[in-house]
Amino acid sequence: MLKKRIIPKFLVRNGRLVKGVRFHENFREAGNPISTAKVYDAYGVDELMFVDIEATLQGRSATGSIVERVSEEVFMPFTVGGGIRSLEQIEALLSSGADKVCINTSAIDNPAFVTQAASRFGDQCIVVGIDYQRRPDNTLRVVAACGHRPTEHDPLVWALRMQDAHAGEIMLCSIDRDGTMAGYDVDMIGKVADQLEVPLIASSGAGTLQHCRDALDAGASAITISSMFLFSDHSPIKVRTYLSTNGVSVRAQKGSHS
């Protein structure tokens, strides 16, 4: 059985670590992404994820300089996302030290880009992020451009389409639950996980140890955690210990320097 993964998710703006609620509300600065990454590296988390939240809106790719600095300081796999629109940008980020890239808006604008990227760099390097939100008519729809541009894509249908496009992993992010610490959208996680063959990363909503277990029990292969790590006393060690004690298969605690 593949072990479940714990992935701290860093949102970066102007070179600083930040966190908001529902993508656009109540932003708080949360420190230096490099020093914080070193802390989580010592904790022995499975992976890290960095998302440059301004890159898409500013028409640029995620900042390579941060990627280079992180790769010099930490020794675990990490994924970078934000504004990625070309194979050349992916190559630059991977050459800077990233292990994977996360594609979101550009996948919506040009689904063939995912297939091209997977063909050139390998499926295992390509994560497709799917941000979705509940509309007034109670339907769920994918949203592009960091939550600014609604689409008519159903998140489950879109996840399957991205799998067919050769995405190596799918990251499912509920905008409504982002930063609320009110729990993951386990219903949607379960529906998508039941039909996907590639790993599903559940994102948005972690606030308690039980929330983490709920998302993994629903079928997620991995969970991202942001607010819970930044603004509570829960650490990766606590999460890993809780999950292991409750029968979830996770990797044994071991820092990358061990």
C-alpha cells in the first residue's frame, strides 16, 4: 500500500509567505518561505508545495530565485506553481531545483499544454491544480486565475479530463474552504478519488487532526496543510503521529538530514 503524504503548502507573494481565507480575504503575512521550509524539512515532511499567488495575474511564471534558494536549503521533493504557461518555464523551474510543477489556469486555457508537458518532462513531474467553488445554484464549478475567473467545468469531469491529458497527480482545492480550517470537502474528495487512477491531493480546510484523517480516509493520496501549521500548535509531527496511531499508512518520522 502506498503511504499517504503530508504536504505543507506555501503561498508566496512578493517573496513572503502569506495566507488568506477563500483566496481573497483576510491575508496575513506568515514569515520567510525559505526559513519556514527549513523548519519543515527538519520535521521530515514528505513534500513541500510553493504557489506564487500573484504570478498568473501578473502574467509571469513563479519566481525561479526562490526555487533555487529552497533547493539549496531543503532536501525533499517540492512542487512549484503559479503562472506556468510554457514548456520553457517548466524547464527553468525544474532546472532550478523543483521536482514537480503545478499547472492550473494554463490547463484550462489550453488542455493540450498538460499533455505536451507530460510528454516532455514525464507525467510524474506534472500536477494539475483544480480550484473550484459552489455557485448560488448549488453547483460546483472550476475557477481559473486564482479564483477570479469562473468557468463552466465540473470539477470531477475536469479532473478526469486532466488525467486523460496525462497529469501525474491532481490537486483538488475548495475555494469555499480555503483558510477556514473547517475541514476538507470530503464528499468531493471521495467522488473524485473513486474515479481517478492517478493520485489525488486534497487541499483547503485542514484545521484539526481529525480533518486530516477524514480527507485521507475519503480517498486522497496526500493532503496539503497551510493555515493549520502556520496559525495553530499543530505540527507535522503531531499530524503524522495521529494518523499512524489511527491506522493511516504514513511514512516513518525522519528528517531529510537524518
